[in-house]
Amino acid sequence: MSTAGKVIKCKAAVAWEVKKPLSIEQVEVAPPKAHEVRIKILATGICRSDDHVISGAFAMPFPIVLGHEAAGVVESVGEGVTCVKPGDKVIPLFVPQCGKCTSCRSTKGNLCSEHDLSEARGLMLDGTSRFTCKGKSLHNFISTSTFTEYTVVHENAVVKIDAAAPLEKVCLIGCGFSTGYGAAVQTAKVEPGSTCAVFGLGGVGLSTVMGCKAAGASRIIGVDINKDKFPKAKEMGATECVNPMDFKKPINEVLYGLTDGEGVDYSFEVIGRTDTMTAALASCHMNYGTSVVVGVPPSASEITFSPLLIFTGRTWKGSIFGGWKSKEAVPKLVSDFMGGKFALDPLITHTLPFDKINEGFELLRSGKSIRSVLVF
């Protein structure tokens, strides 16, 4: 029996308040309105950004259905939707692509004006929600909300992918892999023979390492305070790894020492800490080094640094979703994965049933997982 046009009751993980475990609840998911798509989520990754919301570091309205790195199948579409149809395999896009705003039209940018990241409302574009639980309206998360069996997104925030793609793997292309890999190949445009430093060796950091390797970097230095991550980083392409805790001097001085006083050509901060953002910038060559901020910073944070760090010529860049234009890039990245151009398996350390979502977050917080994928 078709569910199109009807409210669907299903399971979702609801964050009712800050610093509390997610609660598996029965929610009601309204049918899609015009230009909206309802998706049956089949696999979703647990990303550090989701945990930043739970901890309160990334300010969002509560109660909320988190999750943004997923893959699924279109259940139904609203009036006027032509980009996907019921039955299509899709990836939701936390950075939409409307194709009309200045960023979408420019070759220089990818942050569509319809995003819900910087001053999040946690609502659909019409200012309402499609989720209800216990009589209360629930907020959605950065245009996606994938910690649920069904979600509704705007047509600008979903894209069709190869029907043969394994959803429990390519869901990572919805955020973690694309964000890190793209920071190297798309935002920084790492050059063959260059030296790179990657601060933070989680799932996104390791994807950045993969991007540096794919771009032909000759040296890739992994930086993390958890040395247990070093073997995996070297497997993914890091040529060496350093633990800042092993040194008495600042890590930027350590990296200058490792590069004969030159500094690295490219550095990437993939943690989301302001002190490591400054350290990553200071690790670059003083004249032509480029540092890219990839990690999500705490909402209330500010950076204080010496302007001499950039006066001498360094470049400091931000990278959202790896600089990719989402609707154009995601299907191509899935095709590249299917063609064997890169592997996702090494990034997935745990595959868990959806009901074990809080266990997945504990694995993330304890540093025991790279990526946990939840399957329904």
C-alpha cells in the first residue's frame, strides 16, 4: 500500500536537550510539500558535527533530529519535483545547490544561500517542520536530518546516485569523505611534490590525507594526540605522524623543524579548535603556505592571532563540504568510488543497527572509531 501523501510513523533518534543521550522515539513524518522529497534512510554515518550539537558547541534549536551523512531511497515527491522520482537511490545534501544564488552561479564558491548552517533555524524553507513527536514539533538539522527512518528535504538538498552503489558505504560521500578529500583536491588544490600537514586524524582528517595523496603530495604529516590513529593514517597515505604531546615546544615549531625551517606548503585543521587553527596556519611556509580550516568551530569561539602570520604572504582559507558544488559533485564522487578511484571501507570501523546510535557516539568520543555507520 502506497504511503505517498500520508503521514508516516517511524523511528527516529531525538535530541531533546543538550548533553543528554539521544532518545529513540516514534515520530510522525509529514508528506512532502511542493518541491520537497521524502526519503527512506537506509544508512547514516555518525559525524563529529552531530556530536558538537549534542555537547552544545554547535548551537542549534532543540528538540532536533540530527544526522546529515546518509543515503537512502526516495519514497515520494511533492508537486513540481523533477530531479528525482520514487525508487531512486539518493544522498541528502547538507549544503544544497539551488543553482540560482551568487555562490551557485560562481565558479569560486559552493555555499548555496539556501543553507541552514551559520544561523540555523532548523526548519524547512517555508519556516515549518515535517517532524512531530509526542505532539511537539521537532527541528531538522542542516537541511537533512538523517537519524530517522524517513526524512523530508527540499529538492535542492538531494541528488540521485548510481543505483548499484552500496548505500552503507557511499553515505560517507554525504559529508565526511567529501569534506576531507575535497579540502585537499578542491579547496587547497594541493600540488604534486608538496608537503602537507593534517591536524586531526578522524574520519574527515583521514579523508584529507587521502586527498593529499591523490593530489601527489610527497610528504603528508599527520598530527594527532591519539597515537592509536597513526597506523591507519599511514595506511591511508601519511608519510609520518607526530603527537604534539611528545614535545615541549609548540607543534608549529616542531613542523618547521621537520621541514628544515621552511614550514609545510599546505596545512589542514580538521578538529574544530581555534588553537589548532592558529597552529596550523603558523605551520605553513611564511610566504606561500596555505592553511585550510575544515573542522567546525564552536559557535561562540573567536580567534586572536598575530597579523604577521598572514602579512608575510600566507593564505588562510575555509572549506565547507570540501568546496564541492553538491548536486554536481556527489554523483561523480559516487561514480569514482564505483570505479575504484578511492576506497571507503578503511574509514568505516563499525556498522551498527540504528537502535545502537548512542553506542556509536560513545565510540566516537572515546576515539575507538573512525566512522560508525548506522543501518536500518
